[in-house]
Amino acid sequence: MLLRPLVLSLMLVLAACASVPKPLATKGSKAPVAVPGVKIGKPYAVFGKTYHPSDDRGYDETGIASWYGPTFHAKPTATGEIYNQDDLTAAHKTLPMPSWVEVTNLDNGRKLTVRINDRGPFVDGRIIDLSRRSAQLLGVDRPGLAKVRVQRVFPEGDWARAAPASRVAIAAAPAFSIAAVPAPALALPLPPPAPQQPTAGASYIQVAALSDEGRARALASVLGDYGPAAASPAPNGLWRVRIGPIAAGRADIVLWNVRAAGYADARLMP
């Protein structure tokens, strides 16, 4: 008789445990987004001029800054991430992506640290293309152009992945200089690759279709690790960036690697 209350109590405890609701997946939850790796890229030519990307840690240049906004908003950058005109980012012709630079507007003394995540601007005399928000904070948005000083900086922590805290200073730029670093010898322009004959069953991977020829060619330069990449004009006026031809049996693997690198819209083409 003494066992009945004990058994009854144990059954009540087990029932209570079983009734504890299990956590449900949030309906609107999303899978983690892969962070694109650091990209430098191979030499590439735009409008007859060859650019040589490099990890120039002593970069310190003075020139003209421009900005780009609505036309490119929500479209892929050369890193594979989607361009947001309200982020503190910028485009540069040769620095690694991502990397960080401090931009000083020499007309008003304002300073801002921005992240390089795209290629450009491909206009002589211009050394950086700012996002719309970056241009607003630096006072470049209304005039459209401004004389700036661009210096490579290294935020605390993992500079290649963690964006630094942004800052804007109205005071004049402090007088200091970065220690000179011997510039690497520039390689001679590479000869055009020999045309490849498509093999039976070969496929192409289209990574993007862009309206800007310069950015299309720059994007092709950072895709060379996945296979022969090129930018070519399409009948609709856009520039298609494709990898290929890719031999049958390898296309799915290459496509998976390209998407994992951040180019989520990449797709197979016949």
C-alpha cells in the first residue's frame, strides 16, 4: 500500500516533464549568411587601362572622390555582397576587399572610415567611389566630387572581417603620415588568354549582369580562382559576368563554391 502514493507521484512528475513545450523554429528565421572572404583579384583591364590589385598596406593617396547610389543599390558588388547605399562602404580599383581606409575631405576637414567592398571608379583622376551615406557624411554628395586623402587603416581585431566603428570628425585632418612601404613591382599587362574551345556538355556559370562595364570586368578579375571568367556585353545592354566553359561533371561543384563565396545569384547556363 505504501508503494501506491510513491508510484502515483512518480507518474505525475513524468507527465509534467512530458508536457513542457519544445521550442519551435521561428517562422521568419533565416539561415546564417556566409561572409565573403578577402579578395584581391588578378590584373584586369577597363577602357584600355590595366589595374593591378595588391595588398598595399602603406596606401596613402590624394585625388578626387565621387559617389554612387540608387543605380547600383541592391545589386552585387565585386565581393559578392549586395550593395547598400546607406552603408559606410566604398569602391577602390586595387585595394583588397574587404579592407578599410580613412577618407579625409580636404575641402572641409571631415574624416570617415569606410570599408572597401567594390571596384571602381574607372574615371581618370578619381581614386575612390563612396557610398551615398559615406558621401553625405563627408559632404561630397551635393557637389558630387571632392578632393580627398585616402589612407589605409587597420581597425582593432580581425581587420579582414569585422567592420570598424565609423567616425566623422569636423576638425581639420591631423598632420601625420604613414611610414612608406616599398611598392611591389608591377607586373606587365597579361596577354589575352587563348580562346578555349567548348567541350561537349560544358556549362557556364553566370554570376551577375551589370550595367557598368568597368565593374563587370573588375568582378570577373576576382572570379579567376573558380575558372576562366570574363565579362561580355549582352543584347539587352547589360554586361554578363560568366565563368566557363566548365567541363561536364564539375559545374555543380564550382557553382556550390561560387555561391558559398557570397555570389548567391550565380546560376548554371547552357
